[in-house]
Amino acid sequence: MTERTALRRGLLGLTPLLLGALLGVAAPGALAEPVARPALESLAALNGQAPARRTLDIQSWRTAEGARVLFVPAPELPMFDLRLTFAAGSAQDGDAPGLALLTNAMLNEGVPGKDVTAIAQGFEGLGAQFGNGAYRDMAVVSLRSLSAADKRDAALDLFTRVIGQPTFPEDSLARIKNQMLASFEFQKKNPGKLAGDALFARLYGDHPYAHPSDGDEKSVPAIGVERLRAFHAKAYAAGNVVIALVGDLDRSRAEAIAAQVSKALPKGPALPRLPAPKAPEAGTQHIEFPSSQTHLMLAELGIERNDPDWPALYLGNQILGGGGFGTRLMEEVREKRGLTYGVYSGFTGMQARGPFLITLQTRAELSENTLGLVRTILADYLAGGPTQKELNDAKRETAGSFPLSTASNADIVGQLGAIGFYDLPLTYLEDFMAKVQALSVADVKAAMARHLDPNALVIVTVGPKVAQQPLPAPTEKPLEQPLAVPEH
Amino acid sequence: MNVTARRLAGLLLGTLCVPSLASASDPQATHEFSLDNGLKVIVREDHRAPVVVSQLWYKVGSSYETPGQTGLSHALEHMMFKGSSKMGPGEASRVLRDLGAEENAFTSDDYTAFYQVLARDRLPVALELEADRLASLALPADEFEREIEVIKEERRLRTDDKPGALAFERFNAMAYPASGYHTPTIGWMEDLKRMKIEELRTWHEAWYAPNNATLVLVGDLTEADARQLVQHYFGAIPSRPTPPAKKPLELPEPGERRTVLHLKTQLPSLLFGFNVPGLATAAAPREAQALRLIAALLDGGYSARLPSRLERGEELVSGASANYDAFTRGDSLFVLSATPNAQKGKTLEQVEAGLWRLLDDLKQTPPSAEELERVRAQVIAGLVYERDSITSQATTIGQLETVGLSWKLMDEELSALEAVTPADVQAAARTYFTRSRLSVAHILPEEASHD
């Protein structure tokens, strides 16, 4: 159960398309037989108020070295989460695809006086959890620890050595490169990965988002320790990080931790912003692959994370294909025709313009007609916009799911990381909610049309070439209004 | 969601670390009661955020199914979203979505569960909807016709076109010769093709009774709230006798089994599985706890034996894992998987020998105090971390209850672990890591065709 809620995606600007498909099973749809049914008494009893959420006291400051810090005290559980987000993703790889990911993966392979096993034993012996990961915009390094002083201080001491003084041992580098080469071999038989890589290459051309974060079998072997050191010195600098802290800490303790982390990092400024990508050439590319299903990906350039249209696009996409069940795409493709297990759409707001993506898989013999169906659904939606009812429902959903987006410390530290990294205001969560609630049908329609053109799609399909069959006829039943869901 | 990777989900630190009374913080109030109709309810209070998770767990899953009817539990789970007396097909999902709820369901070999995560004031809606589809599921035939196509797509996506998942399905079929655990939760494709709506109706009538279910509520609510709501929505549903449910028991020593699978993969890999008891079938619970400790020693972190010895030390594998799910209704499997380090020219045979070296070492040498202390530290911390998620708390409670164990085990983790001696570890290794209990699968790239 690792699904993210639609709202969390909305707030963070992530889409499930990049994170792996949602594991959905339910089959909603407003299709209902025209028979009288007793109304839900529980629904009628709801008072129509938007629900409350966990109160967050977001505090922010800068360290002496220039790192932005966001902190939320959460004394309920004797633990804390520390999450460092560097502008050190694969968009900073330059001529060495895979450099950012390798540097990030090598941080905990050695520090002065400790090898990889000693580091792992150190964290694990304290019950602390070290985490790392590199993506296109960002590289993340995180620590979760008990807040008891003996555990906390020892874990932080080791953590600051790992982020500040990695030794990048040669033998570890050779081993990790070999593991990456093995994963490239596995990827050759993964149609979803093949489709995603081809799509980003076409969508981004010579932009640094074009290549996959893990590089490729030509680029990775050529990356040496000196490149890692240079990348660490520049991209893991104190001016290039956002420090998010949540947990059982008071303000002075949080300040001390942030200062300790910031001081341990190389000195240096934030890296320059990324260039804007050029408009890609529309069209379809097919990759032959012997799977039983065909993977379909449709994309356009979307938006930067700070785009003022983000609330309208978030809401517009929720109706089209965001968040799983009950969307236009899911209704038409899965519910009425049984063509797919899941179809999703989403904008990923990034530092430079991230993608708008639609993904699905269907049996090979229906793939061409299914692609046509999806294109028609998108074009119709862009031409007509949402209905008033769709808009009202999506607003209600967004307000209702707000409490879920900050329920756990893990949720909160993720929100803080995104707010800090994309330089959003501390009131961002409330602002987003207020903006969504103020949107009209015309606002959403105009925003979607401003950013998407049904004739500009870049499409990649991966699957076997087989004789195509017509789609089954859709079920068509009168839509029944949901029963008295209250407004708020 | 369909928990087809069931056996691989049981890594010690994934399942052993649960909220608890243990040392680090105040206990979390947990209440247990039953309605007159037999519905068991467990309420765990967590007042950090105004949010609640509701999970309804049924004691039925693919291990209850018979040949020819595989996939029935999972298909019924899909059809639970297709209407009941108060809701048309898909309508309940629409109502919940409009309320901002997160909802879904999952099926495994031992259980079928449905959940909603939502703002606390909306909990009555989730309970009313859940009670309605327990008592009056519609099962429309035309909806089933389309839904079975969706399920076939799900199978193609998640098993047929995924070499790792496909290999594991075949491996399980071999590794469980006697019990229903050989059945893939999603069902064999041939059985999906001939499944009938009448079979689903019979399955629902047989197993979906309040006395065969556990309702788990975790979050910002009190016991009194829960009692009133649950009684109101579920109290009138009559109890019904269910068919006898027998524990899936295995042959103790089925004999060594080997298979070679040629699949759409670029690199070879292998699976090892030993037939072992689960916590519900072990002669003494300590045996199962010792196996869990072994899984942690092998793979409970980056400093554990598989990564430190085989992945980094010998560079024999590019990746390896050990998994043991003790929380099963019946006998379980201790699974090792590994991919040889191709860049170093390592072979499957060398990896098999390497795995045996680790297992034999467990038989001969007791684990060091330092190693045990690291596992203990992770368990203690994990007890706290797990409390950050209401969903994982609910899932642990629901799984334990549904496989016939008590939710209270989650609060007794530390003492259970500390009761395991180094001698217990050696005894468990000697008893269970034998060739007569072993299944091996070699997964190889498809041979080039010569036509």
C-alpha cells in the first residue's frame, strides 16, 4: 500500500506515471442502473464543512552558510526525520549521464576511518535509517532516527560525515557501476522503462532532462572518482540544499542540527537554473517488443513547478485522469470497455518545464484503436472543458483529502522538502487550497487549453506488431447523480 | 491491489517492526470487541491528525480456492466495487472520491481486505458503504463481463509481461506441493477465461459473513465512537456459518525440487525456497521467531550478511535477498533470491554454493552478540517508526488477526525477539535449511531461436 493520494501528488507536483503505476483494483464509475435506491444516511448527516487537518507550525530560516531550513516540531513520537534536497539531479550530469546518481549512491560507501560496512553498521546499530536517491531535478539524502540524545547525536555525527566527507572508494565505485550495468540489462526486457526512456528523449531533445537519471551502458563505465569529487564539491554545497526537519525537537535543537549539517557540507552557492526546453516535434514512435500488452505513452511539455496555472491544471487533470478512479480516462477506457487495468494522466511540475503524461497498457491487438480513443478523450476535454458538476466534485475531493496530505511525519517532511526546493511560500499548502476552491469552469478550461494542444502529442508505443481489432462497444447507461454529497 | 508478491513481503524489518508498548514511548490505546453477529473490531487510537483508516478483512483468499476456480477471491474483490443495495456499479468509489478519501482493496493467499483512509468526520460513510456490500452485493452479470477483461489485463501487466513475477508464480507452484499456497492470487489465465458470475456469488455467500471478518479502525477516534458506529451499521447483518477453513499444511520434507525457466530476461537469476512452518503452525513459536531473526541477519539492512558478504565481500552477486513471512495461516517458505555478478563472470552454480556457505555458517557458528544487538536496535526503533503511519498499524493488526494470530503480538515483538537464543538460531538453521525441504529455480534468458 504505497499509493500516494491524489492530493499529495497535487501538492508535490509528482505524478504516479514517473513513480510507478498505482495499484488500483476498484472499479468506480458513475454508471448506475436507473433504479431507486435508499440514500446513504451517513452522507446526508455530514455537515458540509471542509475537514480540519493536522496543525503545522512551519518555521524557516537560513543557516550561516546559506542553506534554507524548514522545520515542523512534532513531539508526539520520540523520533525525527531529516531530509536534505540538493539541486543535484541528473539534469546536472553535463556530458556524463549517470554522474549525479552515482555520486549520490556513493556517499555512504566510505568516510575517513570507515568503510561501507562500518557505516551501515553504525546506522543500523543505532536503529537509524539512512536513505538516498537521485532524480532529474534533485538528489535526496535522508535520516530517520530516534530522538533520544544518545541515538540522535551519534546518528547525526555519522550522517554529517557521510554527506560532507565521502571518500568515494575505487572498489565501491567499480561494484556499483557493475550493479548499474546489470540493471541496464534487466531494463532491456522492461517495456515500460523502454517506453519512458524513448519518450523523454523525444520530448526533451538536447535538454538535460532528456537522458535517464541512471545514465546508460556507455556513459556509466567512463565516470571516474575525480568526476564524483568535483560533482560533490559543487552540487552538494551548502548553498545548493534545502534542509527539512520534522519531529521531536525544539527550535534550538533544530537550529543546532541544521547548523551542524550545513557546516559539514562543501562551501558554495546554488547551481544556476536549468535552461528552458525547446518544443518537441509531434509524432508517434513504435518500438517492437515481444510482450502480450502494448505500452502507450502520450506526452507534451508541461509546466515549471512555480507556474501560476498549477492549481487550475491540477484540478483539470484530476477530472481527466488524475488519482485513479472516476476520471474521464478511467471511465471510458477501463469501466466502459475493459481495455486496461489502469490509465492515468498528470503534470509533473519541475524546475524547468516537466512533462504532461498519459500512460496505459492494453492488449496488443487493441492498441491502435485504444490510442485513438485516448486521443479523442483528450481532444474532447480540451475543446469542451469540464462540466460544472465535474468541477464541483473535484474541488470537494481536493478539500476532503487535505487532512491526509499532512497526517504523518513522513508526509510532512516530504511537503517541506518540496516547498523549500521549489522556493514556495510557507503558506503554500493553504494558498493552493484557496486557489483551487476559487477556480471556475472557464478558468480550468482556459488553463488546460493554454498548456496542451491535442495535435502536439509526442507518442511512444512499445509492444508486438499484430493484426488490429476493433474496440468492443462501450456500455452506455444514464449517469446517475451521486447521492447528496454536501458542498463545502 | 493484489498482493501477489506475498511471500516476498515478509522481510523481518518490514513486518516485525510495529507499534508497541515497548520502551520508547507511551503505549497506544488499543481496544477489542465483537458484535453479537461475530464481527470482530479492533480500534487503535492515534490522535496526531484528524484522520482515520478503516480496513475490513475477510478470512478468504487464494489459498482457499480449488483447482479450476483459481483467482476467485481476487475477482470477487474487484466485483465488490460493482454495486450493492444502496449503490450502483462504481458509485461507492465516486462517493468516497468526492469526500477526498483514499480507498482500495487487496487480496492475498490468506485474506481479502478493503480499506478507506479519510478525514475523521467521514468515517460513517465508509462504514455504511462497507456494511452494505457485505450484506447485499449486487454482482451484475454485464459488469462482470467487462471486469474479467480488466483482470486479464492486470494479469498480463503484472505477471505475464514481468519475468520476475512470472518466475515467482511458477516457483511457488512447485515449492508448495500440498497446500493452497501454490495457487497464484490473480488466478491462472485459463481459469480466468472460464470464470462465471455464479461462482462469485457462491464465494460471496460462503465467506462474506460478519463472523468471518475483522474490522480494524486506526486513527483519531475513541472506543465509544467506534462501538456506536459499528453497531449501527453492521449490527443488523446476521451471522452465517462458513465452510470449514483448514490451515494450509505442507509436507515437512517434500524432497529437493528443481526447475529451469527460460523467460524474457537478459540476465540469469535464481530462487531458493525452504519449506518451513509459520508462526501459526510452528511446534514452538520460538522456531518461527528464530527464522525471522535469521532473515534479519541475512538481509535486515545494508550491513547484513547477504549484502556485506556476497554482494560486497565476494562480489558474487549483483543483488540478493532473504524473505520469510511468519504471519501466515499455514506453513510458510523461507525464500532466498540472487542475481549472479555477470560482470565478474559468476555463474548460478557459484551463487548456489555461496548461498549454502551462508546457510551452513548459520548452522555451525552462533551469531555474534554485536550482530544480535544491531538487529535488536533496529527492532526497537522500528517499533516507534511504524507508529508514524496509521495504515501500516492497521495492516499489521488486520493481517495478524486474519491468519489466526493475535494483534497483541505486535506489542510483544521485543520480548519475542529477545527470547530467541543463539542456539535457537543454529537449531532452526539445521532443521530447516536442508535439501529435502528445498526448491530451486534457475531463471535463464530465452534461448535464441534457430529458425
